[in-house]
Amino acid sequence: MPARARKTPLHKSLTRRTQPRSARAPKRSHARSSPREKWVYLFDEGRADMKDLLGGKGANLAEMTSLGLPVPPGFIVTTRACNAFLAAGSRFPEGLWEQELAALRKLEKRSGRSLGDPDNPLLVSCRSGAKFSMPGMMDTVLNLGLNDAVAERLDADTGDARFAYDAYRRLVQMFGTVVLGLPDEPFEKVLEDYRRRRGTENDAALPPEDLKAITREFQRLVREHSGRDFPQEPLEQLRLATEAVFRSWNGKRAVDYRNAAGIAHDLGTAVSIVTMVFGNRGENSGTGVVTTRNVSTGERELEGDYLNNAQGEDVVAGTRPTLRIAALKAQWPKLHAQLEKHCQKLERHFRDVQDVEFTIEEGKLWMLQTRDAKRTAQAAVRIAVELATEKLITRKEAVLRVKPEQVDFFLHPQFSPAEKKAARERGALLATGLNVSPGAASGVVVFDADTAQRWSKEEKKAVIMVRPETKPDDVHGMLAARGILTSRGGRTSHAALVARQFGKPAVVGVSAMEVDLDKRQLTVAGRVLREGDTVSLDGTTGEVFAGQLETRIPDLSDPHLLELLTWADGFRTLGVYANADYPRDAELARKLGAEGLGLCRTEHMFFETERLPHVQEMILARTAEERARALLWLLPFQREDFLGLFRAMDGLPVTIRLIDPPLHEFLPSHDELLHDVTELETRLGLLKGKPETKGMEQKLAQKRRLLDTVTSMRETNPMLGLRGVRLGIHLPALVRMQVRAIFEAACQCAREGVRVFPKVMIPLIAHRNELRLEKETLEAEARAVMEEQGLEVAYQFGTMIEIPRAALTADQLAQDAEFFSFGTNDLTQTTYGISRDDAETGFLSEYLEKRILPENPFATLDQRGVGALMELGVKLGRAVREDLDIGICGEHGGDPKTIAFCHRIGLDYVSCSPYRVPIARLAAAHAALATS
């Protein structure tokens, strides 16, 4: 039989005259589609703004087609079809299959090829694509349309048996694992055996006869494990693949990813059916993934990986060492220039950094996908600022493109240079890989996702997940791990993408490291580390160390972040204050942009070593004179504290909460004292009459006195007992001392030229009469100090709203209070009637797992319950005092969702820990822009 002519690649067949379908092509139903719903869209029928319906991948393929980029033709099955399929118990909705067949006929007509026709075969891919990018979390099947007859004819027609059976074995494996749900390991074992026989680690080095044999082995595995043959009918392949992609929406890894990323579970996935183009047609073909800017650092440069003679999954799977995209310029300069031009066009069109997949088929460049690129927090900030500087987006858009949570990553721990230097000197540096996601992490090594999740969740261990390469099924372990380490993979590998998405430090492609999953150990440079050993990795530099390295909080000096926060300050209306108890904290808060102190907890100062004895002396005092003497010792300490705070916050308000906790917190615990007394009594009984008992007798007397005092102060529920304003009314000398210290410090600072504005906050008010009595007593003390000093300073007295009754009677409190501050830690406890300390270590985790509560109410404000009380308190308070200054000083003050709520109900400021000030600044801007 004469040799057949070599078939032309797709880019040439699209330009020739359309060929009639072969008589050998399978017959199709011509049933009319349902008029009620359009389930299928050709690429030229879609647009980028149809992501809800066509998914991100499909909508962007349609948009690239309209831009005139070289996109293989195809069509999209909608997300609505997916939801209808799942709702109907995995049954296609009426008209869907008929519409898919009609779209396929149009695709065949355009390409001049037919699905299943051995003479002129059309091969397609079946790809998932939801509204929001979920890289690798759902399923894809390539090379649909291949069967024994088509593969044999491709071999004969092209004279390239390697290409034919490389494509076919990939289809059989994907079909088995994706469509039929078979385990991947038996297929990989076959490949591993053949590579070992040939002495290679690269599938591309296997000869055609091996690939043909591997295909037969794969077909045998399908038959043995599924009880059915690999389907030879291409239409059956297409239908089953479409169903499998639909079902993958509810796969475990997809659900885990959506939970972590906050993506709704009712969106569904679209399915893109795309004409196959092949990067494995020989050495003049290849495939790759690039981002239009560096998504680790934000630098303006094309970044990515590619492989010669490969298909797309080879690049992201990490099974073959990839080449940097810069090498493409040296190999094929014209193609690199085309790719760069297309990437620039896409970035300008979508006005954001793009993640682009491409294939080169026999010298022709094809663009297979574009999407907004996942990026590290550092890159996100730099890219947003530079895109605004380049006038591609506005400053408002730049601020909105950076999530407040991403600012938090700038504050993640890092290894100090000195610590790393010392580790190198002691030989702890194991290896260096690709620095794909910055940050530092230390933890114990684990080798599988389930163990990582279990150790992290149940045993509270910090874990580093180590794999040869990660797969989508590993995502739950990656989310649980502190860091990710792989021996294979590149900058666009699955591990890199997920790590960047969720801010996990990651080092990939550590080729010097051998990972043995069976022995659960890694080996590098002759050194063996087993599961449970500790490693440290630096995702910023790509270094991996044995043992644990100490971390430090970085200096927040990134110029792009500082610029972005300055823009954010111009949009927000909420003030951002800080909670700080010491001058050093106040200085840090101001450096990070705090506009005042919203909470200074004075009791924290009492725990200092040199002060605690005087505090305990004050508590144990039997007479007013003894108590006054102890307070006189404490006064200069407190005054010095406030001097430091006022100087640090020169010109800004400083809100000082008077003592709040019950006094027993400053004494040893009852159980500890009872143990000590019992032990001393026993020892004295044994040593009775001996000289060494004299010192023990004195110590026993002291311990008994402490025990008697603690016993007399014991309360069934101390957090609802003698504390806050109740303690101030019970021991007025204590809070008068605190107010005296505040105003003596304020007057001294004012003489120094420091602008001071003290705001004295009385905690735990439940009734107006408490506030009125306490304010009268304390304001008298303040005025007495100012008269003594011969100086007046501006000040305010206010209260914390942390009991439901205070919020319900805020109109009464506002007659005496000049400001309110919502103490949402206690307000949440008293509204829910639960103890935070007990709940967070007990039943609360169960409530969250069972979805009884949607979120931890101590982390994100309960807007429906606690928030309703706050909103009422604002309304009632301002009805009496229109200019009432109102803020929030609980830990919720740094939570972006809570900040948005505070903006909506009209608070003047939020106050949070110093390191959350930058986050709050950006969140407050987002809140203002969302309502503008």
C-alpha cells in the first residue's frame, strides 16, 4: 500500500477548504435542542463578562477569540448545565446533549476534521472552568477522539508513532483516573517501570514501541479496575468526560479549595470543549505557562516555564524538569516575540496580570487560556501600584485589588540574616530550590496530606508538607501545613500556584532532595530526615535548613505598600487607632499609621516584676493606711507609663482604660496556694523542733495569709463579679491613683510642649448610676491634679460598652459619657452567655465544624446579634449627644469584615493591635469605597 501523505497540523487545516465528513464517521442524533435553555455557546458567541455562565476559562477563551488571538476553535457548556446535571442526580438536562452535538458539528465544519474519523480525526479536550479560578481543583481530559483505529492511522499517516501513542496513552490514563475514578498509582507504576528499564527519568525519552505497549497496559488496567473496556466510541468518550467534569465540581479537593478561598458552592463549573493542538509533535513543538509579570515579586517581566515535546500537564505536574521562559527566546526568538506581544495585549485588555497557557505545534503558537494570575501578597501590592502608575487602572482600583488579608503577609515571620548565617556555619543548610512563595516556616516533616491535616488539627503541630510533587488531591494538607517543599516542579507547578494563593511559604524543584514516600523519609547530600524531624524553609530565598530557625517580625518598609496605604488613607473615613499598653507598642503603632490609642490596659502594667509586690501589698492591706502606702509606691510607676505613652503619641488621643480584671488575677491561684500550704505544713510536721524550720514558719504564715485573702475573694464567676467599675467603686483609692497618674503625666508633658489628649475610659458599666458616681469621683481627682499643677489639659471621660444593658440604655449613659468604645470581646461573651476561654478550647470548635455557627464570633463580629446591639447603642447615644465619639477596641477592630460593619453603622474609629493597623487602614478604605 502506498505511503499516505503527512496530515497537516491544525493551523494549516483551518486555512484550507472545508472537507466533507468521512463516511466512516459515527452517525449522530439530529434531535432538536430544547428551546427553553441555551446550554452551549461557541467561542465566538461569548464574552469576558459572561463568567457567571461560561466560567472564567470559557469566557476568556471567547474574549481571546474576539481579540483575534490564535485560539483553537471550541465551545462551552454552561455552569447552569452543570447545576442542572447535579440537581437531577447526574443526568443531562433536556436538550443539552443535542446542543453539544450541534456545536461539535460546527467545530468539525470549521476545522475540516471529524471526531472519530481515522482518515481525518478531530481530537478535543474537555476542560473545567468555574467563575473563579480554581487551578487544578477540578478535572480535565485531553485527546478525546483517540481510539485504536485513530491511533493506528495517525501512526501510519504521520510517520510519527511516538506522537500517536504518547497522546493515546495520556487519554487512556486520564480517562481511567478522571472519568472512571481509578487510582493514579497503578498507571504511574507502569510508567516508572518502563522509565527504569530505559534508564531515564523522562517520559519523552521512551521510544514509540514502549508507548504503544504502555497504552495496552493502561487499557488492561482500565478493564481490571473498572470492569469495563476503555470506550472506542469517541462520542461516548465526550459525553462521559463532560459528566466527569461536572461531577468534579463536588469533588473533595474542589470543596476544600472553595472553603479555603471563600468561593460559593452553588456556582457550578462550565466545560470548555477545545480543539486539541499538540506540543508533543516533536522537537519543534512545546507547551508552557507564563505570567505577564513576576507573580512572586511583582517585577515587570515575563515569567514562567515551558517544555519541548510535551503536553500541558507535564509542565504543571512537575514530573519533568522545566525550562525557564527566557530560554524560549534563545531557542525560538520569533515565537517568543509573538508570545510576548500576545501577553502584553492580554494584560492591557484585561487590565491585570494574566496567567497564560500556550502550546507550540510544529512551529505555530496557540493561546489556550488566560486568567487573572494568582500572586503573592508582595506581588499583589507592587502590581497594583505599578498598574496605577502606568495608568492601566485608577488608584481606587489599585486599593480595591489588594485584599486587607494580603497586607497581613507582609507581617509574617521571616528568618533573620544572622540566624541563617549561623545555620549555614553549623552545616544546617540542606539544599536550595525555587523560591516560589515567600515567607519563613519551620515545622515537622510530613509526607502526605492526611497526616498533615491530622497533625495540624488534632495534635496542634506545625507541619511542613514534603512531596515529590503535589497534586490537586493534596490541597487539604497544603492548607493545613505551615510550608510546602517539593523535589520536583517549577514556578507554575501546582504546589507553587496553591502556595501563592494561600500565602504559604514554599520551595519547589529541590532536585538534590530525594523523597521516599514508602520509607517516609527524605535524603539530601547523604543526610536522611524522617517523618517528624524538623525542617525550616525560606520561601523568599529558596533555602531549606535542618532544624528550627528562630523567626522575627519584618520591618514594614516596602515602598509599594507604603504608597498603597497612603492612597487608602485618602479614601477611608474611619479612623484607625491602636491598642497599646507600653510606649514601645505605641511607637510601633504610630509608625504603622495609627491615629491614636483606642485602648491602653492599665492592669497589664501591674504585672511588671518590680510592681507586682506593691500590687499584692495593696490587695492584702488590712487598713486604709496600708493600702494608701502601697498605692503611693505604685503612683510613680503608673505616671512614668503614661508619660511614655503621651510622648509617643504627641498630638494624638490616648484612651486609657482603668483597671478592669478582678484582683485575684494579681495573686497566686487558690489551688497553687493550697498545695504550697499543705506541703509546708507537712514538712514542718516532719522537721518539728529543728532549727531550719524557722524560715519555713515565716513562709507558711505568708502563704496562709495569701490563701485566706484569695479564699475570701473567690467568686463562682469572677468575669461577672467584682471587676471593672464595680472594683473602682469598691476601692476608690485605686482608681483615683490611676487618674492622678494620668493627669500628672499629662501636665508634665504639656509643659514639655507635648500635645496631650487623655481619654479616661471606665469599664464594664451596666447602669447610668455607676457611671455618674465613678465619673464624679474621678473627675474631681483630675481637677485637683490640674489645680495643683496650675495647668489645664483637654480631656474626656467615657465608657466601654461591653454589657448588653449598656447598649440598650446607651441614651442614658450618653448623658454622662463623652465617648463610647465598644469592648466587643466581653460584649460577645455576655451576649452569647459563653466564656471565651472555655468555648474556644471546648465546644466552639464543634459548633464551627457542625456549622451551628458560621464563624467564630470572637474572631469576626456577630453582626446579627452583637452588631445589632452596637447599632442600637450608636443610635441611642447620638440621639442624646450628637457629637458622641464612638469606636471599637476589642480584637474585632482588626478584622476586615467587622471594620466594614463599623463603617456602615457610623463609628468614628476602630482600634486594633499595632501589627493590624496597616490591615485596618486598607479595610477601612475598602469599606468606604464599597459604599461610595
